[in-house]
Amino acid sequence: MIPDKFDWLSARELADALARSETLAKKFVEMVGPNDLIVDLACGTGANYRYLDRFFSSRHQWLGIDFDPQALQIASQCLPSDRASFRQVNLASELQQVPAGAGIAITASAFLDITSEDWLAQLASHCRTMPLLISMSVVGQPEWQPSHDLDELIRQQIERHQRSDHGFGPSLGPDAAGRLAKLLGEYGCQVTLQSSDWVLDFADSSLVAMLIGGVSKRVQSFYESNDLHTLELVQGWEESRRNQLQQGNVRVTIRHLDLLSLPTMQ
């Protein structure tokens, strides 16, 4: 089954922290003034705060923005109340409610690939004058070792899901980070992209097990009961991968990018 959203977020937090670019994180921190407000888009339960706060030498104020009230409630319980405040905003339609301008720095993580071309154009315009750090944007499909005859079918259907509408219009999926970099560059921003790939194996067995189950469930949803043969094949793929995981004989790589954008004035 697809893991509970908050179980998934908790499981992936360590993998993200190990994969993220410290170089870009530190450059972002250097550009944030001591009195600046850090705005965390799609903040979830606060993983981005927990990762970045270690690099700051002073105690900055954070504003976490998300549309999910349960995520905001969890974040408010986990993060220090004197440092972090929260606001429920539908980023798909209310991006103008995100603070902008002098004294603001924007960040996000594991979010960009669900957004659309039109929304990214709005984001680039909104953030062009501010430091912007967006990490862990998916830029590829899971790459499994050893290979399996069904991997290509799995890849095609997962990309189909990635490029569907997640509330922001037709998603750019793995193309989103590159497209945002181009849009910001057209405003004269200094944009840097760095790889932040997941490379997971038996040491990450809990996360890999969730990934196997989630991928299988997602692919099966495209076939439902219309193609019982393919459903059985996908179920067989899942069983095979779980057996390999139990034997310590599976490895999966998922390509990600971190993006740092600094305005020309910096």
C-alpha cells in the first residue's frame, strides 16, 4: 500500500539530509541577513527548517507555508514557537500571499516537480529579487539494480503520474528544476544547480520498502481491473523487489537537483 504521508515524510527526511547540497545551503545562508524572514514553501512538518537551521549563526525567524492543516499542526508542535510561525496558503492559487521583497529569503524542498509551467513562471517572477533555495527536486525515474524486465513499464507509468495535474496544472515533473533555472536566468538571477541524488540500498530498507510499495500501487492504479495480466505482472515486480530487499540485493537511485538563485543585486 502507499505509505501514510507523514510516515513517508519522516522516512525520507534523513535520506534528503544526506543527499542535499551543503554547498548551496551554505551559500544561501550567507545571503540571508540577520534580520531577514525565511519563508519555507510547502513546509510540511518542518524538515527544511531542521536541515537548514544548523547552518545559521543567528536565530532567524521562519514562516512555514502549507495548505495541509495537519502538516502545519505537526510542524507547530515540532519547531520552536519563538522562531517559527505558520500560515495556511493554497500555493497553487494564492502565491501572491507569499511575502516578497527586501528582507525575505525563500526556500522549499521536495516540492517543485509537482508544479506546472505557468506556476513556475509566476514563482520566478515572484522570487526574482530574493535569495531562493529549492532542494530535492526529482529529475528522473527510479533506477533499479539489478534490472527487471518490467522496469521500463514501471518507469513510463511513474513518469505519467509525475506529469499529471497535482493541483498546479499539468506538472513538469523531472523537467521542473531545469525550467525554473531558465526562467530565473531570464531575470538576470545567478542560478546554480547541483545534484542531490538518492542512492538507497539495504541500509535504507524502510524507505526502499515504502518506495517499492508506493511505486507498485501507483502503477497498478493506472490499470485497475481492466488489464488483469499487467496487474499480475506489476504485483510480481513488487514481490521480486521485496525479496531482493530482504536479501540485501537491491539498490535504487533517484536523481534530484538542488537549485540556488541569487538576484543580480547580490
